[in-house]
Amino acid sequence: MTRRPVVLAAWLWAIVAVLWAGQLSYGVVRIVGVDVAVGALVAALMAATAVLLRRRGLPVRARTVTEKVQAGS
């Protein structure tokens, strides 16, 4: 057994939390259906990506391309 019971307890609680999350997600999929659950996940990922891109702004490479396009027109 491990010398640190706190570490063992943390691992056991992490396993329990993962099992509860899996059970909850299975219940959601059973209620709303697979296509709705996957669609919601994709929409959430797209929204998170859009928020990250807005916070960071355009990459430097994209800025130079847009500046060249604007200067050329």
C-alpha cells in the first residue's frame, strides 16, 4: 500500500467523480438523444474557439495577410 493515504484517497475520489460524470452524461444522452448531445458538444466547442480567437485577436500572420489585401485594394 502507499505511504501517503491522502494520495490514495484523492485517486479514489477522482475515480468516483469520473464514474458519476459518466453516469450523468449517459443519462443526458438517453434523454435527449445522441445527435442532440453531439450537436451541443460541437456548438460548445465552436463557441469556445470563437471566444479564444476574439480574446487573442488575429495571429500575426493573418494580420499581415489582411494588411496586404487592404493595401492592394
